[in-house]
Amino acid sequence: MENIKKYSITALSVLLALMWLIPLVWLVGTALTKASFNMSFLPTTPFSTENLEYVWNTIPFGRYYLNTITLVVVTFIVQFFTSTLAGYALAMYRFKGQALVIVIIFMQIIIPNDVLIIPNFMTLSELGLIDTKLGIMLPFLGSAMAIFLLRQSFKTIPRALAEAANIDGATLWQTIWQVYVPCAKMAYMSFAVISVSYHWNNYLWPLIVTNSVENRTLTVGLAYFAKSKEANMQWANVCAATLIIIAPLLLAFFILQKQFMNSFVSAGIKE
Amino acid sequence: MKSNQSLTRRKDPAWIVWALLAPSLIIMLVFTVYPVFRSIAFSFTKYRLGMDAPEFIWLDNYQRLLKSGTFNKVMVNTVVYALLTVLPSMIIGLGLALLVNRPGKQVGFIRTSYFYPSVMPMIAIASVWMFIYMAQNGLFDQVMIALGFGAQNVLSNRNTVLPAMALMYVWREAGYLMVFYLSGLQAINAEVLEAATIDGATGAKCFRHITLPLLAPTSLFVSTIAFTNSFKLADHVIIMTEGAPNNASTLLLYYIYQQGFTNLNYGLSNALTVIMLVLLLIFSLPRFFSQDRKIHYS
């Protein structure tokens, strides 16, 4: 009886997993085989890199890759500094105005950036930052998610450690970067995973801010292609283009799946 | 909390704390706090392409919206879409979590299959599902034809376009919500369930009277995430339908985008932004009262 129950749970979960994989299997199969006139779940035409080559030569993917990687890396590095400092301040001090700071941070958590596209676009154009990479990054350089994550982690570090460093003559700056940051590796990993996946996948804001190939991201480039005349009904090409933009993150996820899922839980939000 | 009063103990001057907070705070003030007030202010103005300066019109934008058939349609769509996505993805997410809440190597693979859509951009998902839903030739219609229902062409039909998009979104969101339920399940003390089993409670009874109530804080938290996520969606509308047919798939954020960047009507799109903010605030309220908040934030 126990065994039957166990096997049926396993069977059901495997069946559902296969259902969940249908779009991915179709996407990969279609991208990597010769284009066919009829759509089929499993490929009926031979393996071919034709579609990948076609889209790689039609769309300036090299440029888009460079743009997205630049944005993701620079955003993370800046967030790393700003959030470490703010997280440390909120973990270690009690001060006048603290409640207000918490309210402001909470505001960013409940109001997703995408919702504020209109007023933020107005601000950005007044700053003269339309169609710049800095413009895409700017609203994200202070991250409530990262601050909360790091504050929580810093709080668990025994205070004696900071006091010992203080007695040994370490400055505040040294205490933060040489004592606290190394102790919070797990929190930084989570924050990196969330930040990188959010900015790799972000679409609406970069779409609005950019209007040149020089600054367009992978997601914006894919959307332009998927809606263009060249792509019309050419699902093999759209699948190939999609595969090119999702591959790095998806591969990282399949390798580090546990780390990814834990990060999403501990962040509790997608920024 | 007393141990936190190190401001005096460390003898750091008070300005230090503000210096540490400043870089993050400035960004948040400029791009989160200021735009909220800015939207409210501009929502009382007529301001569109070709005008030099906004013109104060008090509540006219809101009155116009309330009388507009399109706006009412958009609000109904937004709420219907939330209802079609939030509860189903929560229930399926919990179901998936129960199925994979056990150790083992193959379980890791199964969890991965449920979760992977969450690391794909919405725009990529929409590009793929657009073809799955394509008339006649699409995978979905092929199945429908094989089952004898005939081609549905779901994205062109005003009655099916929202449910079709909702199905796609539930597929993406359920795996994401699953991981929250997994961590909720793992926090439940195994001894409690064991004691209940010894007392003769069956699996179903255990689930209804012990597991489900203990998961209530998780569910509350998850529901706020799910509502927020559902309201902030526009990417897939841009790719799949652009609101067609006849605004049957226009959601609030897409409408904001359209009014702001296609019609260049800043007054109206800011009024819409304010309505969106009110909606988000209402559905985030449980976060402030939730016991579980401590687990996630503090």
C-alpha cells in the first residue's frame, strides 16, 4: 500500500515534469533542425544549424550580447557596493529616521519598477539619459531586495567579531569589507543570482529607454525580431533567436539549480 | 535588539549612518518615491504631445477614464487575468511542492523541470507560446483538432485570448510559487505530523487540519507576490497580441505603456499609473499584517 502510493506520486510528478518541458523541447528541437512547413512537437527534419546561422547573421546578436552583459555586470557591481553599505548601516545602527528609511525601502519592494515607466521616463529624459546604458541601469542601482538580504545576513554575524576588529584598530571601512562581507557569502550568492537573472531578462524598461542598436539589449532585440517581417511565421528562426538569448541563463540554472531556487526563496521577490 | 545600540558603543559619528545609506537612498528617492508623487501631480493635468506645459484640469482625467468603455474593459481584463492566474498558480504550486517534497536525486531533476520557466524572460516565453497558439498549425490547435474540437485560434478570439495567456502564465508562475511552498513545508515540524499520524490521523486529515493551516502565512505571502506579478505584466501582450482582438487582451500596464508611448498622452498615462499604484497597495497590504513577514524580511 505504502509502495503503491510512493510509486504513483513519482509517476505523477514525472508526468507533470514532462508536460512542463513541452515548450522547451519544442523550442530546442525546432531551433536545431531544418525549417519545416508543418509544426510538430518532435522534429521531423534533420539536424541543422541553418536557423542559428541565419538569425546570428540577420540580428546584431554580438552587439546585443555585449550590451546585456555590460548592463548585468555593471549593475551588479554597483549594487554590490551600495547595498553592502546600506545593509550594514541598517543591521548595525539604530538611528533617528530609521523607520522612514525602512518605509522607503518597502516602497521599492511593493512597487515594481515596470509600473513607474511613465514618470521615470520623464525624469530620465530631463536628465538627458534616454538611449544610454546608464539610463537603463540607474533606477536599479539601489536595490531594496539586496539591502534586506544583506542586512539579514549581517545581523547573524556575532557582534564580538566587529568589536574585536575595532579593538585591533580596524577602521569602519575595513570592518565592513574585510570582516562582514566575507562572512555573508551565501547572501551575496543569492543576491547575485537574482540580480543577474532579473537584468538578463528585463524587457519593458530597456525597450522604452533605448532606441538604437548600440544600446539595445538581447530581450529588446528578440522582440524586434519576433515582430519583424523577416520573422513572420518563421517559427524556426524565432526559436533559434530565443534559444540564443535564453541559453546562458538556462544552462547556469541547470548546473546550479539548487542555488537558484534557494536564492529566489530568500529574495522573496524579483526585485 | 539592545545589542544593536552600537552607535554609542562604536563611537561612530551619527553622519556615518547617513553616508552609508546615501547611495542607495538617493536612487530610491529619485526613482521610486519621487515618481509616485510625480504621477499623482501629473494625473491632475492635461499634458500630451505638442503641449509646451501641462495644464491643470483637476480630476478630468479620472472622470474621462471612468466614462471610457476601453478603460472599463482594461480594468475587467486586469482583474479577470489576475483571478485566472493567481489562485490556479498557487494551488498548482502547492500541489507541485507536495509532490517533490522529499529528498533524492531524481527529485532535483523534477523540481528543475517545474522551475525553469522562471529563469526565462517573459518575452522569450511569449515568442514561443505565440507559435504554440498559432491557428491550425500550432501545437495547441493540432491537439484540439486531433481531439475533435477543431481549430480554436485562441489568440484571435476575444473569449479565449485571456484564458490562453493565463494558461501560459500559470505554467511559468506555478514553479516559482512552488519553491516558496517547499520552504514552507520544510519549516513544518516533522514531529507534529508524526504525532498526528500516531493518533490515527490519515494523510488527507493531516493535510487539511495540520499542514494547510501551518502553511497559511506562506500562502498569504505568496498571494501578495502572485498578485503583484500578475498586475505588472505587459511584455507578453506586446509580443503576442498588442491588445487584440479589440482590446480583449489589453491589461492595465500595457494600457499605460500604450497611452504613454504610443499616444504620448502623459496626463492620462500618469492617472493610469496612480490607479495601478492603488491596486498594488491594496494587494500588498497583507504583507504588512502577515506574521510571516519576519521570516522573509527582518
